[in-house]
Amino acid sequence: MDRGYDDYARMDQWVQDNIQFVIRMRDRALATVIEEYPVPEGSSITRDAKVCVGSSFRSMEHSVRLVEFYDEQERTYRIFTSVWDKTAEEIAQIYKNRWLIELYFKWLKQHLRLKKLHSHKPQAIWNQLFLALITALLVEHIRHSTQTAKTNWQVLRILREYLYRSWRSFRTELDRKPSRSSPGRRPGSGPKALSVRTMVGIIKPSKFK
């Protein structure tokens, strides 16, 4: 849920349904402290408390946990959560990991063409998502198993070019060291990607290099 929208009714429903959430709330969201919890000395946590969220006009029925902390740039974060069995430091880390998830999905959309849906049918959408995730995991597996210094995007680009060629030729290209100091490859270098006819259609090479 975006921090620009204070959907207290939805948060109440999550608490009632025992759904755990960690949400950053905007600074002007009101929170009345019910109970303060001790904060470890020397940590980035500035507050850990049980609170009632909202005002007399609009508020939550259930109490939640408030964790406040600051990051390396001294920016303060206010986190509302229904998680009570973890430390405040763990709650802060859970929120920080959220950005890693967003960056991962950004990579999927940019490099695996998830910006455009090929169909609006639910099963087709799921298939497209699963294929993208399988491709991303395959690229990650290749990068770690071969111990290549190339990035995931570079591995994916080479994989697209050598998908229907031998593994040996793929490894040769993967292990090839740059022949010039500037990054990237010269236009037109490398083998031409193939179009393959399958039972479900023609798989064409990506136009994006």
C-alpha cells in the first residue's frame, strides 16, 4: 500500500485476518502511543511503541506497532506493522528489503518485456509472469555457476544470442574478455539471433540489445 493513502479500514481487515504487514506511513498520520517499548542503545531505532492510529474523525479499531528509525542519510522512517514477534531492527530491515524487491521487479520489466501484456486473460498473464521469473532465475543460475564477472543483463543478452547454439559456443562468448576499454559491443558484432517456429508460434529475437 502506498504511503500516500491511509487506508485504515484495509489495515484493520488485515489485522483481523492475521495478515502481517509492514507499511511506511506519511509523517502527518496521527498515532497515539499506548505503550512504549525499550529501544537498544546505539541503534538506528528511535521509537518502538504500541499505538492507536488515526484521529477521532477516522481511526483504526485495532492497535498496531510503530517503529521509527533513520537511515545512513539521516532520513527518518515511520513504520506501522502488525508484526510483534520480531525486534525493531528486524522490522526496519524488512522495510529496507522492500526496495530490493522493487528493484528486482524494475529489472524484470526493463529487460524481460513485462511492460506490455500479450493477453489480458488471467492464465496468459500468469504464464508471462512465470516465464519471466524462470528466465531471471536461469540467468542468475548461469552467472553464479560459471563465476562470470558479467552482469545479469550481459548474461541475458548473450543468452538470447546463443540460445539455439551449443553450450560451448555460449561459454566461449560468456568468457570472452572485452577487447577495448569502453563498455558495450560494437554494432553488428556477434552472431545473428535466430527465429524459431514452435507449436505455439514463432519466437523472434529481441530487438533490444
